Amino acid sequence: MDFTKFFNLPLLASAHGQEVDMVIYLVHALMLFLFVGWGIFFLYVLFRFSRRRNQKANYHGLHSHASTVVEAAVVIFEVILLLGFSIPFWIKRVDALPERKDTLKLRVVAEQFAWNIHYPGQDGIFGKTDIKFFDKQTNPLGIDPNDPNGKDDITTINQLHLPIGRPALIYLSSKDVIHSFSLPVMRVKQDAIPGMRIPVWFIPTKTGNFEIACAQLCGLGHYHMKGDLIIQTPEDFNAWLEKQAAASKKDESADSFWN
């Protein structure tokens, strides 16, 4: 049985997504067990202690320990969820960052109401940024134009291109308020908090065009703060990088001419 369809979950397109889905399945199984169990108990109590069956009040109540057994079972189930699934997953996916040499590192900077994407270019080094270089239209990330490491950097707005099968390590931050970087198909959701740089990573397993959403109410324009996540083959991704680099050099030459 395809539980993804049964629970109406988004398409699964990341290597770690199955582990997230498993926790979702188990939590829903626990909630279903509690809902049915307490529902049956409620109906039993209504029948057992109805006015018709109990003309005289009974101040001693039930003497059964069934509820204690149920509560203990729920606690054991929750401990298994915590120690067997949640904590190991946290250690593996949050505390530890990918060590593969082909890991693609990039920055995503949130603002009202857009996602700014920053690729380090061929040298793999991000150019320095400073607020004094910030320009809403031409330099939304404030990249230092005098820093040689930033000459080959690539920036986009609401367009996140990634290659399939390669770890993507994203450093999240925010210019203004708290946003939430949400990639449902990747089973990724992480707050972007002003003053903090928070890493999040995943490995795409399917190509296609997906959605970047903001899952945190961030202002009046929150409803249209979304972008495109484009997962490509390595060849298509490299071609896209080359195209962006060529366009960046062309723009730089034009600026030099006019200045």
C-alpha cells in the first residue's frame, strides 16, 4: 500500500524523506489508537454510569487499572518514537552535515517577500557581503563588488536550481523577520531567523519543478512569497551555471563600459 497517497502527502523527492514519512505514519497510528480507544471508553462510561443504571450516586468510582495500563502503553510508544526515531534522525540529519566532496553549498536569504539565492561560483567561495553595498534592485544580497571571491558568484531570486543525486547544503538567514523555508517534496522545513545562519541539507532524488513556500506568517505579502525549486540532471545544472556565469560577466562588462 502506498501510504504517501493514503495520507495525501506530497511527492517524495529526497533521500531522507522516507524517514520523515515513517515518523508521520507512526504518530498518526498513535493518534488513531488514542482516538478510537478513548472514544470507546467514553461511550462505555456513558452507558455504564447512565442515570437509568445508577439511580443512586456512587462515590467510589471504578476499581479497574485498565486506564493505567493504557497510559503506560502510550508512554512506552512515545519513548520509542523519541529514542528510536526522532533523536537518531536529528543526530544524523541536523547535527551532522554532509562530508561528500561534491556537496553543493549555497545561501538562501529570506526577505519580505522573496527568496534570494546565492551560489559561490566556480571557486566555491562566497564573496563578502556588507549592508553598505545593498541595493534592492541591483545587489539585494549586498555582495562586495571589490572582493575577487565574489566576481564569479551567481545570484537569483525565487529560482533555486539543484542537481539530482548531489547533497545540497543551504545556509538560511533572513534580512527582516522570521520566515520558514519549506520544501514539501524534500521533507524540509526550517525557520530563517534574523541574525542567525542555519544550515539545512538534503539530497534530491527526482528531477522536476517544485515549489518553495514560506510556512511562517511574515507580513501582508506572505501569501505570494514562493519560488521555484528546479531539480536538474548534472549536465543540465552545469549548463545552467555556465549560462548564468556568462550572463554575469556580460553584465559586469556593460557596467564597466558605462562607468
